[in-house]
Amino acid sequence: MIATICLCYCYYISSTIPRAFFRLLSILPVLFIFLTLPFSLHSFHLGGPTTFFLVWLSSFKLVLFSFNQPPLSLSPNIFHFISIASLPIKLKQQPIKTNNPKLENPKKPILLPLKVVFLAAIIRAYDYRESMHSYMILILYCCHMYLGIELVLAIAAAPVRTVFGFEIEPQFNEPYLSTSLQDFWGRRWNLMVTSILRPTVYDPVRSVSTGIFGITCASRAAMLATFLVSGLMHELIYYYLSRVSPTWEVTWFFVLHGVCTAVEVAVKKVMIRRGWRLHPVVSGLLTLTFLAVSGNWLFFPQLVRNGVDRKAIREYAILVNFVRSKLPVNLVNSL
């Protein structure tokens, strides 16, 4: 309710103020309120999404709005404005006609139920975690993180799609099929973050740096700045989840991937000029392996060390028990 009131203020009051500095100044109190709201939530599954939706995505969208930039500047009414501002959605643009049928066919709807079943199996597997090898636990954590985030984003977008009939861009694009770091971060993983970091970080840094360093160096500087900002925002999310001072491990995770992605792009250009190309299966396995190894080194330790993973698993158990308590007795026995 507080967030909705704040967004109404932005739509009716801030939008009447001249764009740029003065409009940004009028939005600063809202950004501060969004920054404090997650402190009242102690649940992993409420605090995490709220932080991601409001503190990160909504705040960045409002900053763009202060300079009269999309997506909020294009909102035709208050309901559209609040939906786009508060949820991890991006409206689908006019479809591009193509002769490739693979690009025109939507993803099979059966994938989502299969992912729900797979996530349930992972949660069930945690009961046997004590007897598992550490590598198996790492695989479970990686799959859990991907499926959990994708399903939360899909659930958050569903009411808006149903009520208002919005055509929404996909939030993920099967990241397990990535063939490179550039493919993973730029085209497949959490596309809502990609769509908001490009206009707020990548494009401005690239534009400013081009006149100083040239196009190539400016693009690499913008890429590194984007990964750095992403790391800092993840560090903030970790703080809300654990309430423990940051150790900067997750920031270094994204800095590492920014550097490696920049190097990968440069190496691929040389390889393409010389006619060299890795088979997609080989490059895909290398990509996923690097993501898992670096994640085990820098991404997950802060969460595991502060018991955030155990807290999330306990909340799943509470939810399952609650659902079971509401089902008919004969159905529970059959399950």
C-alpha cells in the first residue's frame, strides 16, 4: 500500500515537474521510502522479491522517469504506471517478422509446470543434504536459484497479464542453453535486470566514455560498470536477507564476470576473424562450469555462511505443510 501511494505521487505530482534535476529531486523521498520498506520483512520469500522489485527495479525505473525516459514515461494511465513501476515486467514491443519459424514460435507452455515439478523435487532432495557430496549440493543450489527466481517473476507478472491483457517480454530465456558468458548475461539470464541496466548504466557510461577512449574501450568500460552496479545491488539484497554487514564477495563475483565477459568478447572477435569456433556443446559446458565454480567461490558463501539457504528451505517446508493442512485427508494420504 505504501509503495502504491508513493507511485501515485510520482504519477500525479512528479510528472508535472520539469524533467531532469527538479523531477529527480521530487522523487528522492520515494527512493528513500523504497530503501526502508524491506526492513519490515523478515521472510526470505517476501523480503527478497520486495527488495528486488522496489529497491532495484522500481528505483531505477523512477530515475529514468525523472529524465522522461521509458518505460514509465510512456504510461497512458495510473494503472499502467503502477504495474510497470512495481513489477518485474517489460511490455512486448511490436513483433518483428522473420522467415525463421523457430523465432516465431512461443515457448511450449508445458515447460513451466515441468519447472515447478523440478523445483519441488529439489526442495524434497534437501532432506538428504547431509549425505550428499558438496558438488551435488552446489548443483541443487544453482538449479534452485534459477527456478526459484524464474517462477517468482512469472507469478508476479501473471496477474497483470491476466487483468490488463499486457503482452510481456520473457523474463528468462532458458539460461542453461547459454553458449558463452555474453550469451548468458546479455540474452538469457534475468532479462528484466538487463533491460533496466542498459539505459541506466551501460548507455550513459558508453556515451560519456566514447569521446575519451574510443568506441571499443568505451563499450568495455560500460560493460564493467554495468557488472559493478549489478554486484553492488546484489550486495544490497544480501544485506536485506541476512542483516549482516557486506563482505563484498558477491560484488567481486560480478566484477570477475564483467572482466571475463569483456575478455571473452575480445577473444571471440579474434577467433572469428581466423575462422576458429568452439562447438556450442563445448562452449556451453565451459560456460556453465565457470558459472558454477565461480558461484561456489563468491556468490553462494555469503548466503550459506549466514544461514539464508536454511531459512529459505524452512519456509518452503512451512508452505508445504500449510497447503497439506488445507487439502482433503484422502488426497493428503494419496500424496
